[in-house]
Amino acid sequence: MITNRFEEWKERQRLVGVEQGRLDGERALVLRLIQHRFGDAPTTLRLRLQSASQAELENLADRVLDATSVDDLFQ
């Protein structure tokens, strides 16, 4: 019983780690796209990306294709 619970806990932690890694990768990619398009990203933008959800990051990735400035990303 203890072994089963430990294994379940271990699997949950692994999945949390995978999800966090995926989110970190999306953040890095969105930041890279923004920097490629507009140059160095201000600290406020970097902080905003750090707290962005997966849905927000996906939205930003789409918006960076059409935005004419960094400000356009958030309007």
C-alpha cells in the first residue's frame, strides 16, 4: 500500500515536471519570437511572460506574427 502511494505520488510529480517543462519551453519560444521581431525585450515583458498561462502564451505566439510593435501584443 505504501509502495503504491509512493508510485502514484512519483508519477504525479513526474507529470507536473513535464507540464512545467512544456510551459517553460513555450515561454522561451515566445520570448525568442518577440526578440527576433522587435529586438531586446524589456524587463516588464519578460516578467509578464513568466506569469503567463499556456493559453496566454499561445495567444502571444499568434499575435507576434501580426503585431507591428510590442505594445500591439497586449492590445
